[in-house]
Amino acid sequence: MAASASVPWLMLPDMVLPVLIAAVLGAVVARSIVAEADAHRLELPDRWFGPVCEECGTGVDAVLASCRQQGHTQRRTNVIVLVATVVLSGLIPAALPSLWMVPAYLVFLWTVILLTVTDLDTKLIPNRILGPATLVGIVLLVGGHFGDTSSGSLVDAAIGGGAYFVAMFVLAFIVRGGLGFGDVKLAFLIGVFAGYLSLGHVLVAGVGSFLIGGTVAAFLLITRMRGRKDAIPFGPFMTTAAVVAVFFGQEIIDRYVG
């Protein structure tokens, strides 16, 4: 039994085990996220298991903060990824209307976390990550839907994915260079998963990305941490807004729309 859709944070007794399982899976997957993000940043072949220290090549500790043998300090991003992945993964079962949808939305969450890191590192959203993740995520979404058809709408998922994709495609064409095609393809994935919950969630994700992006960009310019000519990757704003839409989309819709 899933948490009530109207009270997504209600922790019923039978939600404890799914939450714990999801959190543990998040801890395991966080290591893969760090390993693959490092591989992409260093232009190495994909590495989905066993993140290693750049300095000595040995494995890193459980919290991804230092290597096991030499104690070399690792990137601060590693610990942030670990904490975010564990916490958000654990909350996924409590935030969704049905436990049937948990596998799909866990894959979605892990994908956007990985893409956030890679985009911040390289200002690129790699097809070798986004393509397979989109395929696997949609397959799990469809499978979960037939486990509980009342949990969302596949039609709205398709509309949401198409609408967000087209909107970002047109915008990318207009701004010419301000947005990459990786952002456009990412919009399709986000639109599908937000749209499955409702088309209002797609609106929250889309509008939210520009609100967050505008706020952060203004802060960076005001504090002179970035100049007007410095490129700021837009993907992290999209992924952040997508996570907000999944966890708080209905509350935002109820507050500002209905």
C-alpha cells in the first residue's frame, strides 16, 4: 500500500520497508553515479562500478570522501551525491501514489542526478547516459502502470514528453547556442515522468527550471562569480525543477492553480 496521494509524506507503517530498501539502493547506486561521472569528466570509458581515486587508482571509502589505501581526499561533490541519492531515493516510495511506480522513478531520479553532475563538470549531457536511461525508464514506467493503472496516465506522459521536447526545441532554435540539444532531449525524459503524474507537473518542471535558472544566474552575476559571457549549463536547473515537480508538484499546483 502506498502513501496517500493527497498526503504524499504520510509515513504509514507499511511504507517503512520500501523506504529503507530504496535508501539502501540509493547508497549503492551513488557509487556508480560517482564512478560514471568521473569517467565522463576524465574522458574515459564508462565505469559503472567501483569509483577509484584519481591520484593512486585505489578504491574509495564508503562515504566516497577519501581513498581506502592512501587517504587521498576526493571531490566534495561525491559526498553531496551520496547524501542526495540516499535521501531522495528513500523518499520516492512515500512521494508516489503507488509502489508499482517506484522502480521507474528511482531510475529517473538516479539519471537526473548523474546528468546534473556530468553537465556541471563538462557542460554536456551525454547521449551514452541519457539514451539508455530514457529507454529503461520508459519500459519500467509502462510496466509499473499496468501494475496499477490508477497511478497515472501514459497518455499524459506521452503528451508531457512531446510538449516539453517541442517547447525546448523551439527555444533552443530561437536562442541559438544558449541551450544545447542535450537539454532538448532531457526535456523529453522529464516531460514523460512529470506528465505521468499530471500535465500540471510538466508545467511545474518547465516553469520551475527557468525560475531556478534565472535566480541562480542573477546571483552568480551579482556576486561576480560568473561574467555575462560565461556559459552556465541549463541542465542542472531542469533536473532540479524535475525533482521538485515529482516531490512537490501537486502541492504547488493546488496552491497556485486550484
